[in-house]
Amino acid sequence: MSRTAAEILEEARRLPPSEREWVAHGLLIESAEEIEPEWAAEVERRVAEADAGNASTCSWGELESRLRSRLAQ
């Protein structure tokens, strides 16, 4: 019997952080290969930028606030 995606996800959540990151990265890379090459390149660029610590980030609260402001205009 095969496991469900929910079971696999639950098992992955119990992994140490570095192993969870490895699994997530592997899934993203494989998924990126199934999309247009331009999007795959963009995903790779953004992952590399984040890994290098050069990505511009914000909290979910900040992002939500910005989006709500834009929608209110």
C-alpha cells in the first residue's frame, strides 16, 4: 500500500531542519523542471539569492499589510 501525501508530509516534518530543507529543495527543483525554462531559472536564481543571504524578505504581517494597502487603492 502506498502512503498518502499527508503521511509523507507528516513524516518530513519530523526530520531535522537541514534534512527538511534538502527534501523541500529537491521537490522544488524537480517541480521547476516541469515548468517553463524561464520560470525554472527564476526559481533557481531566487533560491540561490536566499541561500546566500541576499534576498530581500519581510514577515507575513508586513506583506499582508502592503497587499491590503494596494488593494484599498
